[in-house]
Amino acid sequence: MKQSLKSLCLHFLVLVLAQKSVLAQNSPPANVNVDSAKMTELSPVVSVLGTVVSQNDSKIAAEVSGRLTSLSAIGARVAQGDVIARIDDKQLKIQLREEKANVLNSKARLRFLEAEVVRKKQLFKQKLSPETEFDKTRSERDIAQGDVVVAQARLDKTKQNLAYTQLKAPFSGIVTQRIANLGEYVENGSAIIRLVEIANSEASVFAPIVAFQFLKEAKQLSVESPLGSGYAMIKAIVPVANARSHLMEVRLDMSTFDWPIGLNFKAQVANGPSEMLLAVSRDALVLRRDGASVFRVNENDQGVIAERIAVTIGAGMGGLVAVTSTDSSKSIQAGDLIIIRGAERLQDGQSVVIRKNNHELISHDSRTKSKTPDKKGNQ
């Protein structure tokens, strides 16, 4: 009984496979895009998180105390040297006039005492005045000279404080936050505005410390975010790891990317030596319940058909991934045409029509005729 049940199941399986083969052969040709498999140098990589940051992200603080009379709006773009906030300067202007008067008074007293020193010196030489009088006048003159220096320093300080009532942008950027509001009284040293430079952005990536030796040899990293992908140049590697996470910081130059500050992305960091491997486009991978596979385009008596090849996935870098056929009779060679679009519902042995681009694939342009492809993918 058990033997007959096994035979029945085996017969049913053969019928199902035969039916699938017939359906694949009778199905209309599928439109596909192809790309060539190639031998290339790949390294095992690990995907790490990164964040776009600004070279300058500063909280601009008040340098004098006073009431805020004007403040740049959130989102305002300012150039270096532009006034981004103003503090009430009425009291400092009054103090400035007072300090100027003090300078005039001290200089006038100094001129008087200098003349007194000359007169007392003559009297002392003629023995008409004691030496103590001459010494006293000379001492008062020296003190008056110091008073002039002090008065001038106070005047300069008041001028500087008056200039500080206008907060100027130390670099070009965008106002991202008002820490204080218009009309508030702010103290010296209290933060008023957060200014972020957006012209020359960079990225902070935390990579495993074990990848240090491979990062030293790399010049750029592959990065990917919801806004796109590309390669970013390495600006600096900080070979100091956190004791708990064992991660070190890597800085990337993001000036060629139009990505906003604070955007999170993924970066591919090599964590092993590079090798020459057979690679295909990541888009060629077809992931199903029975495992990963790719479809190779072959030509036979029935025309151009798709051949499904089960593969194991190896190291990947950028848009390429290394693959190895699990069936020695269906090994993939460099130059083989691998389907990169249109393989999601393909069956093994199904006829295909190679389209030149994705537009033709979607629009099913009937004017594009199927031709026998060569190893380079030309028709």
C-alpha cells in the first residue's frame, strides 16, 4: 500500500513538472532587459548606518546682555557677516558718550600735570621748591598717564560691546532654530540662534574597528538612501573605537550629494580582502521560496528562452553581487546574458524578447523586434 502511494505521488509530481514545462513553452514571450555577467574585484562588505551632518552646526550666543529687538526667521538663509539678531543698544550708547568724556578728562589732567612737572623741575633746580614737591607732581603725572590708558580701554570695551549688539553670522548657512524669542532679555553667553552650514555637508559613519585596515586602502564608500545612491569620498578615519560598541567614526565628503542635513543612509564598508569573482547585477536575483536564482538567456531551436539557474549569493559591492551556480551542469560564465528586469514571473524554458531599455520593457514596444543576442547583449 505504501509503495503504491509513493508511486502515485511520484507520478503526480512528474505530471506537474511536465505541465509547467508545457505552459512555459506555450506562454507568450516575456519582455526582459539583460546585462552581462562579469569577472570583477569584490570585497566582503558590511552595511553600516550613517548620517549627513554639517561641518558647522552652531548655537550662536549673545556676547552682551540686553533685550532682543530683531531676530532672523527660521529657515532664513544668511551669508557670512550678515546680521542675524540685534540687541537693544540704548544703554551702551549712553555709556559710550560717558566713556568718551572720561577719556577727554583724563587727557586734560595729564596735559596739566605734564606742564606742572616741567615747572616744578625748574623751580627745584633754582632751589625755589623742595624736591618732594617735584617728586609728588611727577608721581601724579604718571598716575594720570595710567588713567588715560584705563579710560581709553573702557572706551574701547564699550565700543566692542556696542558692536556685539549686532550678532553676525560666522559662516553662511540656514537658521534652523530660534532659541530665544523677540523681546526677551538675554544674558551674556546665552544661546539665541542655531545656525547650520549646508554648503559643504559631510557624513558621519560608524564602522567596525576591524575594518580599519581595509578602510585605509579605500578612497570612497558606496552609499544609499531613499533619495538616491552613489559613492562618497572618504575625508577622515578616526581609528579610535568605543569600548562597548567597538565602532570607529569615518567622515565622508557629501558635497556632491543634494541630501539634507540629518538624513540617515546606509554605507557599504569592506571587512575582508578583495577577490576576483563572477558577479551579476543585484536586480538579476530572483528570491523565491525554494531559494535564490537568476535567469540566463539562451538560444535554441525554439528561439530565445530563459534558463533558470539556482545560485548561492556571495560578496556584494554597489550594484553587483557575486553568485555561484549550485548545479555544476549550469555554471555561469563571464559574458553570459543575465535577465535583470522582467524575471519575477518567468518560468524555466519560457520564451523571452530582449528589450533595449526599461521604457520598451514597460510599454511593450512592438516595433522593437527580438533578435539573437550576442555575448555582449547586442541585438
